[in-house]
Amino acid sequence: MADAVAGPSRDLDAAKEAYAKGDVEASKLAHAARAPEKHSKVGGHLKSIVYGGLDGIITTFAVVAGAAGGDLAIEVVLILGISSVFADALSMGVGDALSTKAANQYALEERAREMWEMENNPEGEIQEMIEIFEEKGLSKEDATTAILAMSKNKEFFVDLMMAFELELEVPSEDDNPYFDGLVTFCSFVCFGFVPLLGYVVLYSIDLGDDKATVLFIIACCLTGLMLFVLGALKTMFTIQKWYAGGLEILFFGAMTAAVAYLIGLLVEEITGFSEGNDCRRM
């Protein structure tokens, strides 16, 4: 007995490459290949990884930049930075988990309602879908033929109604919102510590009178590099060029840090906080 194939068969990597190059013939060959199509599960958590990482590194670097602009001591930068990383990471992780859970529950409740309506009033649901397909540009005859054929598979038809009628995505059985939250938390912490690495590693090393400045420059370099890498990695799951994705995130991260630095500098000038204060740079 032949093995069942889950999903269409094609060379997905070749298909993506053909699309990127605009090569029609290569695309045809990729779709003609009888290789089982495999989708990366990492892509399903891409949002949590990217947004968690971006929020982590930008938020922490904003704290570092603001402290540098305010002429605060290295110890203050470490206290504010480390406490900010874990507090914001926990907030982001819990928020991601709860929002995903709420969205999944809503989608499942709507699917249950659509299934109940399909079981008790199939004619009405079928007519609704025919009208929707007509609005999409199909003739009444074609829409009726297509919908009647698809309505023979009740589970598939209800999922179709979810997509076309309610514009909702049904969560998969293995979708775990708490795992999404954990991914966000870990991503936030890992990337959020990047701007603080120099401060942590070189804290006890004598770098002269300009130690705080040197550490801030190191933080800028590490953050800029990691922002570019994060942006480039994001393009593995998109059609954007790797260098374009890297430069895009680097630009917006730099803008955020610049604003934080200038605000810190402005507050120091207005309040005169660092004058004679023990929290200023040592």
C-alpha cells in the first residue's frame, strides 16, 4: 500500500528560488518534482522570535542610550538594564501567551458555531458561500458548482467558511500559546542582553577615565550588529533580500536609540541631575 502524502508534492526550496528569480520554467520543474513538501515549523514561531528579539534589544539599548545621554554611572546602567530585560521579557511573554490564547479560543468558538449551523441549516450556509464566491468574481453557476463540491466534506467546508466568511484562521491542534509566550520571553532575554554584554564582561576592567564612553560605544557596535543579523535572519521566511531586511531593522533600531539618548541628554540639561550626584559616571 502506498504511503499517504500529507499535502502537495513539490520541491519547495526550488520553487522559492524560481520565484525569487522570476524563472517560470524553473518553477514548473519544481512543481513537477515528486518531493514531499516540507514546511519549517520555525516559521510558525517567527513572529514571537522576531518581535521578542526586536523588543528586547531595542528596549534594553534604549535604556542604555538614555542612561548614557543622562551621564549616569555604569552601575546604574546595569541595574536599569538587567531589571528592564527580565521585567519586560516577562510582560511580553505573558502578553503574547494570553493574546494568542484568547484569539485561539475565539476562533474555535466561532468554528463550533459554524459547524452547528452547517449541521442544522446546510442549505443556508451553502447559499452564503455561493454569494461570497460570487462577490469574489465567480459566476453563479461556477460558484454553485464549486461550493456544492466542497460542501461534501463538512470539516473542510467549515474551515473554508472560517476563512472566507469570518476571515479567521483555525488554530492547529498542536498550537500552544504558552509555548509562543516562552519563545517570546527567551528571545527577549537573549537579544535584550546584547547591549549589556560589554558592561557585564568589562565591568571590573580598568579602561581609563572614558570607561563609560568606551562601554557605550561597544554597546552601540554589538547592538547594531545584532539588529542587522536579526533583520537578515527574518528574511529566511520572507521574500525580502537579506541585506534589505538587516538594514531596515538596523535603521529603525538606531532611530529609537537616538531618540532615547537625546531625551536622556535633554532631561539632564533641564534638571541638572548629574551635577554633584553620585549616580553620574565615575
